Amino acid sequence: MGNIGRRAVLAGGLAGLAGCVGGETPPDVNSTPTGPSSETPSEAGSSGAASPSESPNQGRRLTIVTSGDLLWHNTLWLAAAADHSRTGKGETYDFDPMFAMMKPIIEGADLAIAHNEVPFAKPGGKPTGYPSFAAPSDIAPWMSTMGWDLATTASNHSLDQGFDGLVRTHQLLTDNGIKVVGTYPSKAAKDEPFMVEKKGVKVSVVSGTYDLNGYVPPAGKEWCVDMWDVDRMIAEAKAAKKAGADIVMAHLHGGDEYQTQPNADQVTRATALANTPEIDLVFGEHVHVVQPITQIDGTWVAYGMGNMVAQHLTSVPRGYEGITIRWTLAEQDRPRDGKVGRFVVEKCEYIPTMITNLRESGSCRLYPVKQALAEGRGPKDRLQVALDRTRKAVLSLDPPSGLIEA
């Protein structure tokens, strides 16, 4: 039926779980450098079955886009600086050429969610890359021009620049009209149920990361980063529904890096969240490679969306690949069995993506793979490898009906 049963919870108790600890592979270090793709049914087959209550009606609909990590390795901003030198756009960096082909997909969504994995440097300050990131602060205003509405920020890098860097990142994003969930500048901000409203539909996100790379929140400020404590996430989901959320999404940052299958920590947490009546879908980040999309007892789970942008060592080619997911949620006349909300995932479109390596290509360009192949853009052979590899990973765990490759 396209589902992982509740028996997956028995693989391990929540209390005994410990997230893996590891840093991202350092990037290659060298400097210098384009509408939503067509939809094609996935070659997966359709082993999953929708609940009878998921049949479309004339209620409200919302499209939500989620993507892989924005992992701002130094070679990405060196490439954007080179594009700035060529185009004259931006003060120091021009990220538009890098993201040009993806922009229509992002801004075309009703709600676009980014995973900004690393903190920002001080405005005018020197940015740094792996292992303790401080991405250029210019990225925050640029992100708003891409059409992102919301950024998840709970990650193992949240405290790379300390609590001050966390607060600064939150402020830079919110000052540019991007809501933030996962890190908090104050206890009051943490205690307020998170909500964003689009087309009259209220959406909440509960979030958590497995680790902080050895960094510790300041004493008395343990609330500043959401950890992947499932009990806390479930309590927040219940509070969000009580506060009026129509849709609640759960975001998990964790797993074994570079592994295409979820580990026991991911499965156990995703299962507990998916079986929570107030949670409507689960999506994940961190492992830097694409992992499966499946259902757990009828609730959609995207275990890992890979990287949207990064520049890992070329010995980690999967680190250049990711998926962007366009979720279409439709309001039903009544909740489906086991849920309290009336919005269900009507369609899940995954868009394979690939970013080029600066050293090999002379520029960094992010491609929606199928569109690029259809239009004859980008490195054809490499794009085909990315498509085949991404498809295999996405469809590797009992893919549900309603899953579409776009």
C-alpha cells in the first residue's frame, strides 16, 4: 500500500537514539563562472493507495515547495562574485545566474520554503566556509528576490557563529521578509506558535536538528535551536493546530551523511511524527544526498532532499544533486482517518536538480535536470547520470501513488 507500517517504531525507542555526528566534506577551493519543468509520471509504478477521503473536491488548494540544503560553501560565493564581475549586478555577489532556471519554480509556489543551513557573517564582515560557516550576509536580501517565504534554520551548523550569529541570521532573514523557524532570538519568539498564512490557509512548521557539531547553546538559552525531540515537536504540532493551523509540516535535519537510505533514527522519528494526528507531512534534510519519498501509514515522508547548492569534493558526486518537491495540498470535506486536519497531499512532484562544480565548469549553475535535458542546456551526460541516480534513490522505498517526477 505504499506505506511503512507502525512496526517501524519498534526498531528503536526514542529515548535511546543518538544522532550521528559529522561535518560536511570540505569544498573544492577555486574561483570564477538559467518556468517550472514539465511533469512526467514517475517510472516508479504506483504501489501506494490514497485514502478514499483524498478524492479532490472544490475546497482550498495550496502548493508548497521544499528543497535541499542551501549549504553555502565558499566556492559558491566565489562563483557569485565572479558573476557579479561579469554582470555588474549586486554589491559584491550576483547569485541570479546560478539560480536562474530554478527561480520560476520557487516563485511559482504559493509557499516556498528554503533550508538555510548555515549562519550569516556580519554585514560587511568576512565570510567563512567549512567547517564553521559564516555565509555572506548579502544572501539574505537576495533570497527574498528568489521568492522564498520561509527558511528552516535548525541544523548542525546553527551555532557555527555562536548565539550572536544565530540572532543575526534570524534578523537578516526576517528583515527581508522571510519568516524563520528552527532558531530563535528570544524565548518569546520560541514560545509563540509558528504560523504563516498564504491564500487564507495557515501553515505551521515544527522543526528539529540531530546535533550542533559540539557547540552548546548559552546557559539559559537552550531554546535557541530546535533539536529533534519528537515529544516536543508533537506538542508544538498540537499547539499549532489549536492555534488555527490548517496544515502542519514536520521538518527533520539528521541522518547518516551520504547514505541514500534513512537510518533508524530517521525512520523512528518520521514514524512517530507521521502517526501524529496533527501532522500532515514530514520532510528532511542534512545527509547531502537524495533519499526516498514514501508514506508511513498514509502520511507522506520525504526523508532527504539532498543539496540544492553545495560544492563538496568531486569524490562525492551525489553531493551536487538534490530534489525540489512541489507539494499540492487540497482541502477535503472531512479529515482522513487518523488525522484532525482536512488538507491532504493530493500530488507530490519531485524535481531532480544538479549544480555544476566550479573547478570543472568555470561557473556554478543549478539545473532542474529534466528541463535542462529537454532544452539542451548544461552538461548532458552528467545531467543524465544525476537523473538516473536521483530517480533510483527517490523510488527505492515503496513509492506511493501520486508521486510524480517533474
